[in-house]
Amino acid sequence: MTTLEGRVALITGAGGALGGSHAALMSSRGADIIIHDQDRDAAEKTADAVRANGRTAHVIANDIRDTKALAADIAAAEAEFGHIDILVNNAGVSGDRLAMEDIDEEIFTRLFDIHVKGGFFAARAVVGGMKSRGYGRIVNTSSVFGMTGSANASHYAGAKAALLGFTKAWAREFGPFDITVNAVAPGFVPTPMTTRPGQENLLAERMKSIPLGRSGTPRDIAYAVAWLASDEASYVTGQVISPNGGWAIMGI
């Protein structure tokens, strides 16, 4: 089994379904977890799950768009633990399905500030320490739509595609320091963020297009993240793993 014994992982957006699942699995494999989320109560619930696995949890509660506060809080957490080995850039929001003409500046800015700006500055806050220690793992959370695009969701698809650009650029830039950078691009995973009342017919149609015949689960995505964060994936960098049940099969 993949071990993360002795590692410290920072997971942004860890109060949500995906981030909470990442934290639970990674702590069960030996990692201490720095739990970031805008919602302190949600972050504390994740912290309880980490502690139930016998690991240490540290909570950071702030808006990822406040990059100065984020950097200060990450620096304080790193000082407490002595190192941050793993960053999972998971914080995100869903974008309402909107035609391009209906995406105003406020909606556009919110999506890019959370996914792109937030991911960039979270990585910026940890990469110096990773370079100095000659070790690091960064896993960016994109989306299958960042790979394929999606009609009526260009703001979301564009933000998630930007994270794939970061993944490739950072893999080249940080590789000489033994820092790997990869991305997961989940397919459909029902969570409170991705499902809304009235979408039952849409979801039923979506299931028909998935060869494995089911939607994903948060744990399906967490397994991929935990592997990329481990030493088993030490020769994997600049890559995208898309747990999507076969809905999108990308060629070379």
C-alpha cells in the first residue's frame, strides 16, 4: 500500500467532499494534514477525521483569494511542522452552466481568482521550502472539462485548463529540485458542489455515456491523488490522470 509516513500535506478546500476524502485517505497512510478551507466548521470536521486516524491536523480558515493571508497562514503552519512535503491544490467552486454572453466580469473573476490565482499562490507559498529541501509533490485539481472543454461552461473549463498549464510549466521548472507536479482531472463525482435539484434527468443521461456505468466517488479521486503524492510516483511529473470512468479517453 502507498505510504505517506512522515509527510506533511497541505490540502486547500479540504472542508469539501473531495478535499475531505483526500485528507482522510492520506492521513490513514501516515501523513499529517494542513487543512485549508474558507469554512472553519467544515475544516474542523475534516480535522476530526484526520485525528481519528492518529495524525496531526492543523486548520487554516481563510478565503484563498486573500493571497497575503494565505501566504502568512501557510508560513505559520510550515514553521509548526518544520516542512510541507505535499500540496494538493483542491480549492474550487462549480460554475453555473452559462452561455458565454451571460458570463459577466464578476462571475469570470470569481472562477479564475479561486481556481487559478488561488492555486498559483498556494504553490508559491510552499515551493521555496520544497526547493530548499530538494523534495516536493504538487497535485493540481483540474477537471475533465479542462481537457475536453464544455459548452456553456467556458469560464469553468478555462480555469481548469489553466491549472493544466501550471502543471506542465511547474513540472519543467521544479523538476531539478526533485519536485514533481501532476494533475488529476476528475470526471463526474456527485457532491453538494456538483449536484443541484432539478438535474436528475441530466445526471441520468450522463450516466449513459460513462463506459464503467457509474459516477465517480470522492475516494476514487483520492486514490489517484495519494498515489501522485507518494514516492511510488517519483518518476511521474507533468502528467494528467483523469479518473472519469472512460467518459473521456484522451489519445496521444
